[in-house]
Amino acid sequence: MEKDGYEIISFSAYAYDKHFIEFFNENRNLERVGKIHSIYSRTINFLDNKDNMYTIGSKSIDNSPFTLRIDNRNISFEDLDLEEGNRLFKMDNSLIIEDKVKIDLGSNGILWNPNVEKRRDLNKNLIMKNIGYFNDFILEKGSNGGCRYFYLENYLKVKACNLGLIEKELSRRIEVFLDALNYGNIDEVKINSLIGFGIGLTPSGDDFLTGFLSVLNIISTDYSNKIKRKLINLIDIDKISTTDVSKQMLSITLRGESREYILSFINAFLDGDKEQFLLFLERLLNIGSSSGTDLAVGVVTAFILLINNFNMEE
């Protein structure tokens, strides 16, 4: 990080995905391209001129759709004297935020191209073994306040103490959601009861659904495709009630895309390397306050559902 003669703080792009670079290239030089929506320690969210949301993040976050990561791991964007509503401009190969921040998107940036390979042939024994590793891990680690209670009580039969009302109600809503999938009577009411439920930037219900749906985006069996179509048809992204950031997360997932740490964890579920599995699990759990745990529980719950319906056909 450095300041030039005009006291603009300068960064270079480290990595970006196809959506971000397409957005940047489509805009004309010296044109206003958006305004800041929200600012957090490791990320800035901004809206383009069509109200599409994009993210600028530090190098410490993982790659994700619609995201640019800069070459600084320790930066706190909250310390840069930026404000919601600050304008972004394109200037040659740089993105300018008012007269305060300049990000060079020149030749050094890496295009993140996620490997989303559809998998049809599942190794049931391998998946069950990895579920066992997850069970051992989640007993010792993982964040409370979201979906961890649901998983411990329903799959590990562990009674938790000092529970909040949100955890209990969230667990009940997930149970209703899964029962509806199993009995074939899922509807908008049951799925919308999860959307927006919980606290934080991305409520726990949304994180759970994102992890759950991300598995269905990769696993392509008759049964997984059937329930994926049902869920996608029931979620109207323009009508759901949740935070703007969470709506963007769900929208990305419904497009069939995911952030890097979710993809890595799902792919590790389908491979036989225990060390890699635990590494990617720990990375996922470190996201946010309870978001990583909620995402992981969503992923594992989807695998359990698929394993329990291993031989089902349409």
C-alpha cells in the first residue's frame, strides 16, 4: 500500500473472477461505475449503475464470484476514511474510489477460474467416512449461535447447553425443511422460513441454504437434480426478505456458482485425502462469526440427504 502525490492510497489487484473483470472492461474510461453499498474490515461492497453488487476484498479472503481481491492481506477498509455512497470511477486500468483509493487492475491480476465439475458417480463409503471426520471435528470446533445445535442434536444426538431461542427455532425450521424434501411437499412457506432467519450480515438460514444448494450444484444425480429444480423454482430472489449481502450470496448460488472455500470443501468430500478434507473444513469454519459453521452444516446435511436417498430415481 502506498500514497501517491495526491494522497490517494494505491493498491494492485491480486485476483478477480470473470464477472468482475467483465464489469470493469464494459465500462468506459472516466465513467462513474458505481457507489459504495457497505464497508467492513476485509471487504467493500458496491453497486454498479444497474444495482448489481460487487465486492472488493483483501487478500486474506477467498475468491468468490463478482469479487476483486487486492494484494494486501492486512488492510482494514474501515480505516480508509471511506463512506457509504462514495462513487467509483474507471480511470485507464484502475478503479478509483472518490479521490481516496486507487486499485490498479493491470497485468498482475490473476483470473480466478473455479473448477466446478459435475459429479454423478458417488462413492458412498468415502462420503460416509468424511461425514465421520466432520462429526469428530464439529464436536470440538465450530461456532454456536446458528446451525451447529441443529446438527449436534439431530445427527449426533448431543444435547447442547445454554441455547438461545434463535438456535432452537432455526433447528426446528431446518427439520421442517428436510422433512418436506423427504416427503415431497416442499413449498415456498417452508423454504422462506429459513431465508433471512438469524442474525448478522448473512443470516444462518441463508448460510445453511447456500451450503446445501452448493452441493446440489455439483452433484448431478437424478435425485439431486430433482430436488434442486424444486428449490430453485421456489426461491424468487426479488421477493425474498433478507440482507442485501445475503441476497447476493443466494443469487450467486442459484446461478450455480460458489465461493472458493465452499467449492474446495465439497470437492474434498468427494476425494480420499483426509488431510485436505480437514484443511478445507477448517478454512470454511473460519468464515465470519458463525457463517462458516452454518455453511459447512448445510453442505454436510445435503450429503447426508443424498446418501440416505442413494438409490432413488425420478
